[in-house]
Amino acid sequence: MGGCCAPFRPTIKVRWGPNGPDSASLLLPSNSSRLPSAMPTSFDPRLLDALAKYDTPTICNAIELFDVVPRNAGYMNDSIKACFPHLPPMVGFAVTSTFRSMSPPRSGDVYASMSQQVEAYANLPGPAVMVYQDLDVPIVSATFGEVMCSVYQSFGARGIITSGAGRDLEQVEKIKFPAFTTGTICSHGYCHTLAVNVPVTVGGLTVYPADLLHGDLNGVTRIPLEIASEVPQVCEELAAAEKIVLDYVRGVNPTAAGLADARKACGDMMNATSARVRRKR
């Protein structure tokens, strides 16, 4: 089963079955948690609350103005969908895991990884988001259900994302635990976690332990840590800029010329914001 620490020079023990590795253990010192170099030891919870006030498209628009990642990168593709689109945005730091269910592990407690995962929460600067990469192709069974989500939530996790499937969705919805999947499957098969806190790829996005993630009914994106504290203010300025156009077209008798003026005013505000935040880099 997976250890709860970092992927730096680990000793990996792998047993191979007919469908690939059945189980793996990452044996690392307890103090070697893989956190990004720019990661502070804690985040002001008010910042996470501020980020959660905005939908994911607005967050993505704000990130674009900093020009720190390409516009076609840094977010999950349309294979990852919100199970409960009505829930508010989810914001938290990734605890990553790999998963299989095609065949049973050769030995060990298949749920032992949950204890290792929640222990890893203490190494994060804020609440966790569980991120699973299902390694089976095709997907065989559900990554999570009511019990797993209840455990994670009780330890402070804000949601779960998997490149696989989920189940018990009615029960998970009742506890208001955001979940993102590629679909639903009714059984858990031979579910087991292979490794904890290793890089995973979900929805075309490589997610590292402690990445800051934001997700809602529109999808999931990563917020670069170096700009996270500035993103809420930029979102507010973007909303004000867009309001110029929205107010105009929702008014009485809009014209093409008037629209052009409104769009120019909106663009000028966005350009000013972008120039300001880029100068800080």
C-alpha cells in the first residue's frame, strides 16, 4: 500500500500481476513530504474562502492575466465532471494517490491507505482535496463511495477528484462533499491504493502533492501558488470589467457602436490589471 510521503528517491516494492503492478509501497522518511518549494507552511483560511467566492472560469481568466502558465494548460479536460453541479466551488490542496481494482493486491489491508492519506493532511498548509488516478484501462469499478468520502470529510477534506468512477452518489451528495469523476460504476471491484503523494495525471493535468486546486460545475483548475494571494483581487477587477459590457447589453436599445465602446472600456481595465500584476513577477 502507498506511504504518505514524497516521491523523492523512494524505495519502491512492486508485485506484478497479469494486469500490471498489484501493490506498491513508497518507503520514505516521515519528514520528507513533497511540498512545492514556494509553499508556505500555512494559508490564511480567509484566502481560501476568497477564492471559493468565484467560479472556476473566473479563476482561470484571472490566472491568464498573470501570464505564468500557457492559456491551454493548467486545468483538467472535459473527461472530469462534477457529480454535484449545484455545490459551491471546492478549494484545497491535493493529496494524490494511484488506484487499481482489476485484480486484488497480493497482500495487505486494501483500506490501510486511508489512514496514511489522512495523516498526510497534517503536512498541508490548508484543507485537502483527494486526487486519484485510476490506472486500469478500461476503468473497472468505483474509486470511492460513501464511507471513503465520509472519512475524508471528517478529517477536513474539501472534496475528491478521480480519473475513474464513483458510486453511492446519493449518499455523498447528502453530506455535501464535492466529487469529480469520469462517470459512475456500482461496484468497487478489487479496489486498492498503490501509492500516496506521488504525481498523478487526471483529466490530462499532472497534479503534484499539495497543488492548490479549484473546482466547480465548470471543471477543475490549478492555481499557481506564487500568485494565489493575488487571484481574488484580480477576480474582483475582472468582474468589474465584464460588468461594463453586461450592463450595456442588458440595457435599453444597445447599438454596435455602443458595444464597441463598452468592450474597449472592459479591455482597458483588463489590460491595466494584467500590466500591474505582470510587473510584480
